[in-house]
Amino acid sequence: MKVKIHSLFEYLLETTDAAPEAIVGFSLSASPRLGDYLADLDPAQSLDWNGRDFRGLPALRDHVLAQAGLVGICTPADVLITAGAAEANYLALMQVLQPGERIVIEAPGWPQAEVLARAKGAEIVKVMRAEAQGWRLPLDRLAEAVTPGTRMIFLTNPNNPTGDLLSAAEVAEVVAIADRVGAWLLIDEVYAGLEWQGPRAPAVAGIYARGITTGSVSKALGLQGLRTGWLICQEAGMMRDALILRENSSEIMNIIGEVIAEVALRPARYAEALARARAEGAANLDQMNAWVAAQERLTWVPPKAGLIGLGRLAPGIDSAALARFLLAPPYRTFLMPGQAYDLPGHIRLGVGGGAAVRLEDGLDRLGQALRDWRF
């Protein structure tokens, strides 16, 4: 089957030329500038591949293990550098999942898994997160959904887009559910490091033989444009299959992305950047919570981690219509409608982006648009 476009990406494509003046719902931290890295870059750097390892720069893979808390548990051979977490997820899903096999996914969740599984002709089983339960993942329903023959479980932690956070005990319970039937368990960790309520859970690649951890420098570090992420797994066959598929897609990594990501993940620099992102995110989250509390037509469950969450609109407001209303003059503000997550009564709210997204202006304009909305 063909890979079909998802409504989230379709909306981004449709609105690329809209030139909004403010953004509500930005999903990554403020992005650094190239100049921030020039002192650590070598002008003589070859623009060929890294020349050392097709799996990615060795130093970068070392840093990936360190930030994931996997030093001494996994080895650099367990890490493959990829074109963002999206490619890492793609490599795992396309190599592991075959037509007719079952994959269990969360909803709402990152839509990539459903799109790719549908293209593969897999059986898709959704486990619904309920807003009334704070968007928690219902582990009892997950256990019921994971039956013998289930090939893969795909989750995000922190959850994208609700900001829910699985604890270490909950991750261990999910591992037990997967292990019971021998399923692969992929947990996408793109928002790891931005936990507001509770610590970061252990990476599944370090606690389960069929565990796959994916991540990137995109969200917490704001380096989305580098297209640099990773796949971590201790199963050598899985890693070889992923490398083979990457060899037939992107083939080798973007050397500049690898080099800058290696600099960004150097322990001292990473700690400083993460502290800054956490401080900015926490301040913006406080602002968002206060703003939502003052709205008559909007509520939300604040994210426990990450930079985005879902706001519930008052009955009768369609999020797609509101998003287009808000994008037009006089508001000129972008937000992602809940249709992107099959939730037309919700909108995505976010606290990332730094000063460039003009969050305060965006919230003022969204508030005015909600007051101006006519049922």
C-alpha cells in the first residue's frame, strides 16, 4: 500500500505560506544559531561522510548513550545515528512489522506509527488515553490489546501530544506486557529531559532485549533543522536490519548535522542547554496555565513533560475552523487543530519556541478569537 499523508503534515503543508505573526503550540525549544557553534567547528572539515563509521560518529554515539543514561548498559554498537527520530522510527517499523501482523499504538499519539503500519498492511490496535484520567496510558487496556502474535508496541514517553509521563514502574509494567508475548517495544523519547512532574524513566533499550529507544536533538535542544536523531537497541539483528534499510534510503548521515549534534551533546554543553530549555519551558508553562484558567471556552490538562498539550474547546467549536479563523487577519496566529490527532474538539497548545514565536501575543489573539467566535 502507498504511504498516505497524515492530516497533521497536510495542515502544515497547506499553511506554509501563511506567514503568521505569532504561534501558539510551538513544539520545540528556542533554536540556537549556527554562530553558537562556529568556535567548535573545523573549517577544514570534509563535507564527505564522517569517514569513521556508517553508524554515526563514534563520539556522537557515546554522547547519545550518556544522555539516555545507558553508559555501561548499552554499547556504541547499539546506537545508529539517523535523520531525526522520525527516520529511526521508520527504520524500526518498516523492518520489524510485516503485512497482517499486529501493532498496538496509543491514541492520541505521534501519528507516524499508524501511517506506516497502514502502509505495511498491518493490523492496528489503538489503546485510547482518556482526558478525564489526565491522559494516562491505561495499562490494563494495553495488556488486553497485546495478545499472542502482537509484533510491536509503539509509545511515546513523554507522550506526544498530551505531555503525559510514564514512570519507571509503568515502563517496567509495559516491558512485562511486551515480554509476555515476545513483542518489540519502541518508545520514542523526543521530549526526554523536559520532565515537569517526576523524573525521566529509564530508556527501554536498556531494560528489555526487544526494546527500542528513539530520540533526537530536535525538541529539547531546538535543533530540528539538523535532522539528527538515533535508534538504540541491544538486538544485533535489529540494528543490522535498520542499517540496511537506511543504506537504501538516506544511506549516510548529514556530516554537518552529526558534527554539530556531537558538540551540542557534549556533557557540559548539553547540561547547560537543557537547563536553559527547562527554565524557559517552565516559565512559559506557568504563563500558559494562568492564561487557560482565565478562558471561558477552553480547558486543558497541563503536560507533565514536554512542550505541548491538548486544550479542550467549548462544545460547538470545531478546531479546524478555529485554526483557520485564527490564521486569518486580524489575528494572524498559527495553531495546530485537534483534527491532526483525531480530536476535532481540541487544539494543540505549546510553550516552546522562545521569543521568536511571540507566545504572549499569540495567546492574546487566541483569547480574542475565542471571544469573537460565533456559534
